[in-house]
Amino acid sequence: MANVAVVGAQWGDEGKGKIVDWLSERADVVVRFQGGHNAGHTLVINGVTYKLSLLPSGVVRGKLSIVGNGVVIDPWALLAEIERIAEKGVVITPDVLKIAENAALILPLHGHIDRAREEASGASKIGTTGRGIGPAYEDKVARRAIRVCDLADEAVLEEKVARLLDHHNALLRGLGMPEVDGAQLLAEIKAVAPRILPFADVVWSRLDDARRAGKRVLFEGAQGAMLDVDHGTYPFVTSSNTVSGQASGGSGVGPGQVGYVLGICKAYTTRVGAGPFPTEQDNAIGNLIGDRGHEFGTVTGRRRRCGWLDAVLVRQAIKVGGITGIALTKLDVLDGFDELKICVGYRLDGQIIQHLPASQTAQGRVEPVYETIPGWKESTVGARSWKELPAAAIKYVRRVEELIECPVALLSTSPERDDTILVHDPFAD
């Protein structure tokens, strides 16, 4: 049976939580492979809402859930999330949750530095969540990170904390910020270690066992392709690779094991924070889409910027990310519009181009070229088959498929998991 990777095909917030939950019922193992607790997935199951940041969505259904080595882990945030989920009746034990022993940790100093740098950047700030994800990834690449396995070795901890502070306190001094107290930081890490270590595991081996046993694995991505540190709207991106290729390196499996890649795409476009957004509608239309779609960040609570669907951007994400099929979400938000627009190209310096350029200045100058499509007055809310959709809505979906050069595998018509039209089961390949 095929394994499936789920990734965002826009700037994140595409509705991955519902789709991952819908798929996790069919999976045996669910793996998070990148990002940190800056990402948020919202699941609605039997009327109960679960908001997850670090935990793989499979935990809600008792599936073996793995946090891979590509994730940066805030131990305190993870434990707090486990407690919140327990209040809703989902008890998470080391039998259900496994954390890669070689995953890097986010420490309190990382959030402190993240926020200090954003504040010092003034008008040039990137718009991070301030949770320390970027600084933690920097420490990982600089080979000074503290990893989950280090929590079991006090001598190593003391040595690594001292090395960390040699670097970070110099930076804080330069920013005119208070330095980090090494003794206090070390005490905090030692206190949390016994609560985290029971979840530590040799994740790559665990996944190899699953492969040999023929189990279905669902690789759960966070954010979206346009936030990828290499392929996104740099520098207004996250600090990890968000495309499907990271499912392999971020969990410890070969690329051939990833299988079907399902890209999640809204029927319109949103983004949070600063950065280019060619189809943004900073007007009554954008406000209407935002209100109907309840476009507020799961983690930050920030209102999302909203605009028309950018088919050029999604097509680019599909090519770069090796996406096999699309799950088109929030079609119902477009109900009632007289007409809809889809971006089918960009105008840059008088030329029509068919991709979003890598240059930051060019990205800021591109102008969308729109195609106008008739809207529909009927409701699509809760539709579970093609015959329940208005003809104009079906035409919209078919035109999107043509423009992005990728088939729609699933179509979501409300936040409820069963309000989904299945065109192709990703696990069937």
C-alpha cells in the first residue's frame, strides 16, 4: 500500500488539519517531518475542536505518531500541548507518541532572541511568530544545538549550554538586551528532561519496521511551499524546507518511501505576515473572503491576508514539490459571488511570465493577470458528491485543474471531516 505525504501548496493555512485527520483514519503511522510549534492544525471531530501545533494529527485517533528529526521541538510547548489534549479526553503516552532522539530542541533563549531580532528590524521585520524556530534551526546548522538525546547526559548538556551562550549572549549584548543566565537555563533543561526522555526513540528504525510490516505511513507537513526556505518568497519564509522532499530527510526514510504527494490548496489564497502577495485583495472582497473563511491563524490569532486563487503560484508549488494530486479546500467560501477571478500569469516589466521569480524585488513588482469565471449562487456547504455541486462550481474546479496542471483528488466543502468529495484515494496507489 502507498504511503502519503501531505504538504501545503500555498503559504500555509490551507486546511491541512482536516485532510490529515481524514487520511489518518486510513493510516497506521503519522509523522511530522519539519517545522516547530509555529504551525497549527485545527481538527474538528464529533463536534470537538482540537488545535495541534507540534503533535502529529494521528494522536487524536490513537495512531502511532512520530515527531521526526526534521522538527525543532520546544519541550515545554510540547508538554503543554499534551496537557491541553488530555483535558479533552485524549491521553498521550510513550506508546502512542515517539520523538526522534536526534531532533534539535528549541530553548527559552531562542524565543527571546527571535523576538529581540524582530523588534530590532523595525519596518524590515519578516513577521515570524517569535517562538524561536529560526534561531533553533540556525543552531542546528551551526552544530551547536542541544538535541533530545543530550537530555540524558548532564555533562554534555553543561558543555553545550556554555557553547550556546558564548554565541547568543554576544548577540544579545549587541542588541542591548539582557543576557541569558546559564545556570538558570541549565536548571530548566534538567528539570524538563525526565518528562521528555520517555518519548525519545530511534525513529528511523521504527519507520523501517513499519515499512517491512507493510504499514501505511502518513507524512504530515506544516506551513506551505511558498514558505519553503529555498523555494518560497525568501526572506519572508519559514526556516525549514516545507516541500515533500523533506519528508524523507526529516524522518529518516528513503525518498522512494514517500509515495503519493497530496498538496493542500484553498479555493482562494491567503498568507500571514509580511511578504509579496500578487493576488491580495486589500478591500471589501478580501474582507468578505476572510470573514466567511474565518481566516485567523491557529497559533497566532492574526488575521490572514486574503485574495483570489493564484494558479501560477500553485502550479509552481506542484512542480517543485512533486505533488501528485490536490485537495481543494474551502470551496464553500466562494458561494454567492457573481464572478470569480483566477491569476493565470504575471506581468513583470511589460512581459508576461508564468512563474514567481526568485528575486525579492521582482516578486514585489509582479502584477497578476486574471481570468474571470462566473460564480454561483447556490450553496456548496456540506456537499459530499459531485451531483450536489452547482454546475458553475464544477466548472471552477475543472478550470483550476487545467491551470495548475494537476488533478483534484479531494474536495472539501466545510470544516467537518465527512464533508469531503473523494475523487481519488491517495492510499490506493
